[in-house]
Amino acid sequence: MRLLIAAPALLLGAMGLVAEAGTANQGVRACKSASACRTREVFVPAGVYVPFFKSGSGIKAVPVEPICLSETAVTHEEFLGFVRDHPNWRKSRIKKLFAEGSYLADWQDDLTPRPETLSQPVTFVSWFAAGAYCEAAGGRLPTVAEWERFAGGSTPTSKPGTAADRGAGQGATPFAFAMGRSAPELANTALAFPGVWEWTANFNSAMVSGRIGTSEGADSSQFCGDGIRAVDPSNYGAFLRYSFRSSLRANFALKNLGFRCVREAP
Amino acid sequence: MKHFVFFAVAALGCVAPVQAGYPDASASLGATRASAGLEEIRGEERAVVTSAPHVPPPITRRHATKVLLDVEVKEHTKTLADGVTYTYWTFGDDAPGQFIRVREGDLVQTKFSNHPDNTVAHNIDFHSATGPGGGGEASFVAPGHSATFTWRAMRAGLYLYHCVAAPAGMHLANGMYGLILVEPKQGLPKVDKEFFIVQGEFYTNGAYGERGDQHFDMSKAVREQPEYVVFNGRVGALMGENALRMNVGESVRLYLGNAGPALMSSFHIVGEIFDDVYSEGGTKVNQNNVQTTVVPVGGSAMVDLVMDVPGAYQFVDHSMFRAFNKGAMGAIEVDGPLRPELFSGRQSEEIFNPGTRLQRVAAVTTSVSPATSAAPVPAPAPQAKASTADSAAVEHGKEVYAKICTTCHQPDGRGMAGVFPPLAQSDYLMHDSERAIRVLLEGLQGPITVNGQTFNGVMPNFSLTDKEIASVLSYVRTNFGNAGPAVTPSDVQRVRALLAKAESGAKDRSTASDRR
Amino acid sequence: MNRAPRGLAFLAAVTLMTQVTSEPTERSVYQLDSSWVEDNGRAIRLETLEGDMQLLALIYTTCTGACPVTVKSIQMFSRNMPADIKGRIRFLLVTVDPEHDTLAILRDYRRDMKLDRRWKLLRGSPEDVRELAAVLGFNYEQIESGQFAHSNLVTVLDRRGEIVHQQNDFASDTRAVVDAIRHEGGQQGQP
């Protein structure tokens, strides 16, 4: 647990992928209460996250610290501001280690997203790029625990496709509910899930879904054994998310994958 | 510092003694020289794959080769049934995916690609591959990426392939399955035509046939209650102009698969018999003359047959409500000369009235005990005392009764509990002779109470003559423990006329008004 | 072929290469800007690993399951490598549990596992480890205090720090690893 708290604070210092320091000085404001959050942020009070998979000794709730959470995913317009200020993250300059060839694939050039997408979530961005953006904005990517807490919602109903389940905006698929649904206590906030998967700081902790047949981890994941280890096997939205995270590499830039940032108390 | 390290490494490399006993690293999966027990691989070729229901031609080469197979996953909204769409997850842009045909011993190099527009990670498990996950782990990729892995077709047979990414049942239920045939080295017996059929289920949030875009319903899936059970991916995929076409006398092989994910299939062609069955898709004919063969979930079967008689046939999952209410039906059109010596078709047709075949004189026994429960069962009792009806009419009525009435009201007039009212000691019958005549003139429906029991059936109008009605009513009203005045033909005539006048008076008179 | 001239040629090529390649290549893992400490206390950055091939595994010292098997398998491999590739590769262990695995603990681990000077044991900050793991496709998660669920991925980096081979189960079959090392070595003299 200390790891979870310590990590984000260290991340801000150690994630020195961005050379320019200008925007970073917007500062990390204490976020212990709702009033400390900026406009277009939602305050998520402290809570617990019940992991989707049982750990070795059974189900163990993970405490989650309070955070200020962006209301919605980062948009093309916002990302444009970032690459203007941080040229190393532009399409023509970025190294393959940090983003694969499809980075910002739908942008016409380094500084030209398609006009009709400006207010839509930016996709085709890698974990590195997402993390760098968040750092420049004074925050970081949410951890899986944090994301599942604010966006895991409740178990999807048996009738997806209703208005409540469909994400608004582009990329809404029949499984938009899997891409995010507000935790019950955040239902009356402006928290929005515009129908894209979202990067998390430790996406590569989701190692059991999809790795069918390997003997990985402290508990071996057997053939289709994920369902056996899941706390709620009928929550196929969570399955889809964990499975998807398992398939990712840090430099992937995918059509349906965007991100949002969080800030937390130092 | 770096330089020092390099020199040191180099020095070590130069002077280290030779190490013996390490396995030869040049031996690898794709070794061209024959390893113990494995056939030598000669050359390479691209896999030939075909869309449903067609099958690639039999393999003629007599050696194992390296087969280059590309499989691409595409998520795509398609038609599931008339007016119904569903977002399929497919191999090769359709469910089932393409049929793959290789030879026993082949090395199959599979490039598995997940289209960049797709929303989730996928993979593939070949039931024909022996190795962890059947390839599931090796092939697991995010959208916009592909993975390559190679497996050897160790065993001949007909195998399912399907996606097994978590949650696997959902991937199957969205259409991610297909068949791969690993032909035995010596090939399969030659047939004139081959087709493949894969059964699969769809769990939609809306009911069967509900129009619009439908989505996967997990609770139905867990309960194993699909709305659709279909052949080759949609309702009617093999019907109408897509029916399988064959000719009389042709030998046909059907490659059957069942992707489930829940229900076993009882595959049957209505009006045909399978000559040879390779149960569970193995390589041995292990049964002949089979009407219905089981196709297990996640499994297969092969059947060989010859169509003997021309015409239109259906094939079904013989779990009948799946066939008629969920879509598990397909069609075969067989062309060719008629074979009357095998099947005549309808030769003649006539009226069937079971009354003519029953005994004309029923031994009637009646009881004087009151009806206290469902339809009174009359016990033996003397014949009811004679009425004023003449015996010739009663005799005639007896004949009419035997011909028309016994089927429902029984030879002893006791009827059938809850279904057909008794005539024996019937209060309803005896209460009103005009009503009794009306019943025989018009028929009767709606709830009535007879001897304290309610009946709500339909009695047809038998179009009897006045004489027949009079006779039969006289008969029943003086038998079966009933004692009442007989009915004459003129009584019937009078009622008939009344009814005709009432009808033309444009007011419906329901017999419900006769309810007691 | 006579050993000595080959050795000299190798030295020359390698020296040339190290002087020419001052910038990591596009796919090099050494582009990561993280700082690490070896078990002997020396601070290093990843780019100092350039010039040698590296066989890299992520472990933690209190792991009782897969890690000891992996480390021992690598060790056995290191002793039995074919002569022609011996010396071309170094061995790198990075702890996923820097909180528990202090430098002292890592030194004890080195001693207990009998890891020679070709081995480096590295400790870094938790998110530097997370970042390195993400780049490698190595997945791990702390499930209890001091217990991790993790993959068994072993990675071979070429001299420029690019991933040339990975496999999940090092113990069973190392032929592909040998191939990868040999093939890389075949590019001697080419920058």
C-alpha cells in the first residue's frame, strides 16, 4: 500500500521524460477536499477498490487515496497544446521506444489534428505520451485501483445498450459501459466516459487475463482459468478491461485508447 | 569505463576453453530434416481457405509442407436475422470463419492479426494444435497488432478453432469460431460434394426476432438460454437461395461443428439417414445408418450420406424448439429424377372419422350417485325408463350417437374430466330441450357448468339433419341415466327456423346466455 | 579460424562501435531516463549498459516460486554457453520490490545465489521499475506485502539495448536465446 502512495509522488520527480519545465510549474495543489480541485475536475474521496481477481489469500480490498480527477478524457485540442510546448512528443520526432508508428495516426501532421475531433478524446497515444502529458499538467495517470474505483461502476446489467450504458461521443461501442461508468457516489458529478479505453499508470499489472495457458504469477493462470479467479465472473465489462490491458505494451498507440489524468495529495 | 568492460569481455571471449555438451542450437521448430517420428517438411504454400458453406478441395500432395496461414479478426455489425443486427466479432469478417484445410503432419505458420479498428484484444485456439492454449497465449494481441506462431498438425481430424481471450464465452457467443480439417495422410474417402455447417448461439438482450441492434446479454449466457441457435452465423444462412444443393445419387460429406458456447447439437436431416458417421470429428467411421448425430460443444462430427430422393429437405438441431423458435434450421435442395420406388409421396387422401370404426352398440352403464367430483363416472344401473319416443327413433339415435358422439362423450356418456362434459345424468342436457337442439344445430363454446363442473371447450356443429338431431337427442335423453321427454324432428325444425330469424335480426345470440 | 586475429578484429569493431554510437537507437531501452543503483552501491544509468548484450530478468529476492528457477537457469546457461558466444552477454537482474530489496539484501542475494561479476543487480524507484517493465512487456502486481504476481519473461537486449528476443520460460529451452546471441554477434563490424 505504501507503494501506491509513494509512487505517484516519486513519479512526478523521476519521470523526467519531458525536457521543458515551464508548464510543470502550474504546481501540484493539495487535493484533500473538493475545493482543492480545479474546474473540470471531479473530487474523488478516499475509498476502497475491490480487485477483480482474487489474490492468493482471498479477496482483499485496496484503499485508495483521494484524488482530483479530470472530468473527461484528454481531448485532441488539449494534447495539441502539449505537443506545441513539448516538441519531442510530436509525431515526427518521437522515438519508436516511446510510441509505435501509429502515434497520432489521425493527425494530419505534427500540429494538425482533424478539426472535427478537437473536443473528442485523443487516441493513438502511447502510455509514455499520456504520462508525459499528465506530468506536464501537474498530475499523473491513474492507477488501476484508482480507475476501477471511480470508473468501474457496478456490475453491468443484463441489458447493455440502454442510454445509461452507452458512452457519449465518438467511439461509443456496444461495450461502452466497459470503457467506464461512474462509481455510484460520483453519479451526480460531471464525470464522463466518452467511449474509449483509458491508460493507467500500472496497466502492466493486469497480467492474468488473456494470458491463457502460461504459468505466470504466484497463482498459475490455467486455460480459461481467469473466470475461476475473478471475484465476479459475470462482470464481463471488467473482464474486457483486464483482458485489454494485458494485451498492451507501453508504446502502443491504438484507435480506441485514450487517457485522463489525476492529481493527488503529496 | 565502458571501454574497459569491452576489452575485458573480449579477452574472456578469446581465451575461454571450448565448452562441450551443449544442445545443437540449429535444431528448431521448422527444421527441414526429419526429426524422430515427424514427417519431413517439404516446401511451403499459402493456406487455401473458403467461406461458408464451401470447403477447399481435397489435398492431393503426398508430403507434409509448411502452410502459411493468415487469420484476421474484424469486429463488424452484421445481420443476425430479418431486421436484427448484432456486432459480430469474426475471423475473416464472418461467422463462422473460413474453413481451413491442411494435411496431417503439416507445419502451420499462423499470422494472427487484430484489425486496428477493433475494440478488444483477441487470440485464437486451434483445437488441432497441441501446445499450451492451442495458440491462445502465443496469439493474444491488442487491436492494430499481429502475432505469428507455428504449430504442427499432429493428428488428423475435424477441429474447431475459436477465440479464447477472456471472457472466452463472450468471444464465442459473438461469432469467433470456425473449422479446420486436418486430412489424414491417406486422405478421406472421395465424395461428390462437401459442405460445412457450424452451429452457434447468440445471447441478445432483446427476444428472438426483436428488431433493431442487439447486444450480448451476459446473464442469459450464464444461464445458457440463448435467444438464437443458428447454423452458419445467422437465421436462414442456409435457407432459400442459400440452401445446400445436391443431386440424387451424389455422395455428400457434411463437416459439422458446434461452437456452442452452451448447447450440444442433435443434428438431423429430416427425411435422410447418415450412411457413415465419424463421431466427434475423428478419422474413423464408427457408425453406420444414423438418423441423428451428436455434435458436442467445442467439437465436431463428419457425416457421409447419399441423397436418394429428390425434393426439399430441412436439417435441424432436433431439440425442436431451437429449430422452430430459435433458428436452428437449414435447407437442402435435391434435384434429380423421382424415385417412387423409394418414396411415393402422397398417394391418396380421404376423410377420417373414427366413429365409423368404433362399436355401434356401446354397453352403457350408469350410476345414480350424485356427481361430487370431476365428471361423474356412472356405475352400473338399470336402463332408464322408457319415454314417449318411439323405439325406431331411439334406435336411429343410438347409431348416430355411436357415429358422431362417442369420440368425445364416450360410449357410456360420461365424457372426459375437464374436457368433454358428461351426457350421463347431465343436468345441463336435461334442463332445456330447446337449448339441447340449439347446441346440435350451432355447436357450443364458452364456459358451461355440468353437474357442478365447469367445462370450457368447443363443440363443433356437425351439420346433422333434423331427423338425426331428433333421434340422437331422444336417445341420450332416455339413456345414460337420463329420463326426459324425447325430441321430434318438428321440434328441431322449429328451433332451426327461430335461429334463422334471429340471425337475420342482426343480433348475435351467444350460448353463454344459457349458462346456469 | 585462428582465434587471435578474430579476437582482435572483435576488439577493434567493438571499440569503433562504442565510439560511433553515442546516442541510443530509436528502439533502445536505454533511452529511458531512469537512474539505478547497483548492489555494490554504484549509481548507473541504463545507457552505460551499452556495448554488451544483456540477458535481463525482473525478480524479487523473497520470491519462492518462479524467480529462483529463472535465476538458476540463467546461471546454468551462463556456465554452459557455447564457446563462440561466451562472453558476449551479461546478466542483469532488476528487483520489482525496491522497498524490501535494499542494496544490502541484494548483496546477500548475490552471495547466496553465487552470481559472478558478469551479473549486475539493480535497484531503482518503483515507477522506474514500472516503466522499464512496461517497455519490456513484463507484467507484475503486488498482491500482498512482499508478494508479487508476475510473468516469467526473460529478455535479451542487443548491444544497443534493443530487444532481440524474449521468452517466458527460460528453464526449458534456451536454443532460441543462443540463436539470438549468435545472430547478433554475426553483425560484428557493422554499426
